[in-house]
Amino acid sequence: MIGNVSVGARMRPGSALFLTLLLACITGQTAASAADCLGHPDALGTSRILVVDPKAHPRIGTMQYPETLPLEDHEVVLTFDDGPLPRNSNQVLDILASQCVKATFFTIGRMAQSYPEGVRKLRDAGHSIGTHTQDHPLTMDHMPVERAKQEIDDGIASVKAALGDDAALTPFFRVPGLLRADGVEDYLASQGIQIWSADFLADDWRHISSSRVLDLAIKRLEDKGKGILLLHDIQARTVAALPKILHELKARGYRIVHVVPATPERPATPTEPIQWQLHPPSENVAISHWPKIPNFVFSGDQTLPAHTLPDLDWREAQSMTLAELLDHGRGIGVPLPREAPWPRQFSLPPDRPASELPVPAQSIFEVEEGLRVALRVAAPPHHAEQTVADHEERSIERGKSRRASRGKPHTGRARQVASHGTGHPAQAHGGKLKHLVQVRKRSA
Ligand SMILES: [Zn+2]
């Protein structure tokens, strides 16, 4: 029964919580409310069951993917990896049971082979059971995809064998070390298996105190407001921290959500696509559609070296969390622009020098043949000019003698063609404006 599920002002017709409760009434699914917790009336409890369709949302967890579970504010999903290891996993089960909290366990095939009873305890307690490969290799990001498939398939087979009931296993999977690869994701999607990354961690695999695990879990949850928390049920420090984590969640008004896969008899919880984003845009969040970021296309393949988690020994690193590493690494590997395509560099033509004069029309230099044109260059005379001048002089002398012999003016004329701006040495000489002159005869 739904019982005394804490339903405050947040529940309103149309809200996800309202729809979930409505669906629960229809399908008979129930969450273990705090009031149902025998002997623990103040337990945290499980506020609702979220039914998801792995095929519709194959990758979740904002540490690595755009989508995450469609949780409302202050809703938390607890996940535990790497078990079962009876010494610690059984204590985790007891703590969760004491608070009537349901979680999702990502079990390792080899552990299930060694402790099959531990996997059956998870099922009997009503938790969701996913898988986490057969041997937990921290090389899934670069191993051959065929080997990755084998790890995935063997892990599933081992856990199913321990359960003795295929239906008890969910199609949920978490990549060891979150070291994802395209080929691995493609294969899991083809199998209808949902990949769970996480929204935040508590670093409980590191050599830190249980109080530090508690602090990190709460601090990071408070930063996000909701989400999937990744823990490890095989760690003693997690066992020590878990009661305090659950207590803090309760004290701070957080609610636990239990996630189960959709089946033909159990349809997925109705959701809108926007709910699968951790921070969906709202009227309180400024969204700018202008100016658009240019769609740069770079031909270069220069990239910055990307950190890899194994390089940084993420299990031992003290200064940077996995979440921070992943956030940090998101922008790495992008080709660098060699040069900005905008603004363009324009090469303007140099201004025309003010001293340059317009080119005179040829007619200005048309003179009657026979007129003496003073074209002599002061000094030193250029060979060409000298040649022209000599020729001119000889022509004039010939004209004189012809006029004298004929007694009438000559009809021919000399055309002088000016040449400008050639940089001829003669032009730069003496401060006078001089022109090279071509003289040719033209018959009338
Ligand atoms: Zn693991």
C-alpha cells in the first residue's frame, strides 16, 4: 500500500509524484514507506518506485551523459557496486532494511559465483540487481570490443546462475571505473541494457575516513539537489558511513526513489523528455539563443593530451575527485583552432600619394611637327633621351631643309607620348617634370 508516503505541497495533479502514485494504484506497485518500517517509524523509507524503459533511455548519469533519471528535487537513488562480499554487503543490507530503503546493486559475476547467496539476499530484500562485468576490468575503455562483450555477457550469466531466476535480474549495467567506450555502449544498447553512470560519488573506494565519505556524499548531493549516488557495498568505510548518510538524508528532507525496469506488465513511469535532464531549463534559468556560437570547422587535428583515469590512479588520487576529473576532462580533446576565422584581416590598398598627378591625355602632347620641343634633360642625359633628342633635332633640321626647298609647310607631325610613373631614373632627376618621349612620323 502507499500508506503514509510523505506527500507534501509538492504533490499536485500532473506532477511526477502524483503520476507515480496514480500509476502505483493502477499497477499495484508500492514503495516501502517509512510508516511500513516495523520498529522504525522515523525511518527514511522509500518514497516511490520509478519504472524506466532502458531502451528509451540507454545511458544515464550526468557524470558522463546528458540524461539522468527523471527525479524531482530532493530525490535520491542509491547504488552499490562490486558486491556481494558477505562481510560488508550483509551489513549494508541490514542498514538499508532498517530504514526500509531500496537501492540498486551492480554485482560482479565473479563475486556472484563466489557468494551466490549474497545475490539472492539482494533479490529477497527487494532491491534491484544489475551487473558490473564478470571480472571488473579497469580497461573497458580500450579493450577489444569482443572481449568487452564477453565480460558483460559472462557477468550477466554468473549473476543469473546465482539467482536461478532470469527475471530477477534487471537490464541495468555499470561500467567498471566508469571507463566507457563507444563500442561497449553500442553493444549494451543493442541488448536493451541501460548503462548507469552516476550523478555524484562519495569517494568511498579511496583510503579516506567514513566521516569523509559522509561529508562528500552530502555535500555533493546538496550541490546537485538530487541524483544517483554511487557507493560500494564491499567497503567497510561505506558500512560505517551509511547509517549517517541515511540519517542526514532524512534530516535534510531527501527522499529515496527505487528504480525498476519496465516490463510488459509494468509500464514505464510517464515522464517528459525534459525530466531526464539533471537541470532542465526553466524560466529561472537564462537561456540565450543569440548570439549563436559559430560552428567552427577546423582542419587541424591538434589536440591537447587528455587525462585518463588509470593514468591518474583514480583510486588513490586525493586532490581531485572522479566527478571533478570527468568535469575537467569534458573539454579536453577538442581540436584547437589554429587561427580565428573572424575577424578577417583586410589588406587595404595604400593611399595614392598626394603628389601623383592625373595622367594627361595624349592630345596634350600632340604638337605640330617641326616645332622644337625642349626635352633635353639637364644632366646627365639618359641614353634614350639623348637618342630621342638627337633624332628630333635631325628631323627638325630635315624639315627646315624640305620647307626651304618646297616653300610650303610640312603636313606631318610628331606625336609625343608621355610615359608616367615608370620609375625611370630620368624622372627622379633635377626637380623638373620630364617625360620620355617617343617620336614617330605619321603620314597625314
Ligand atoms: Zn566497480
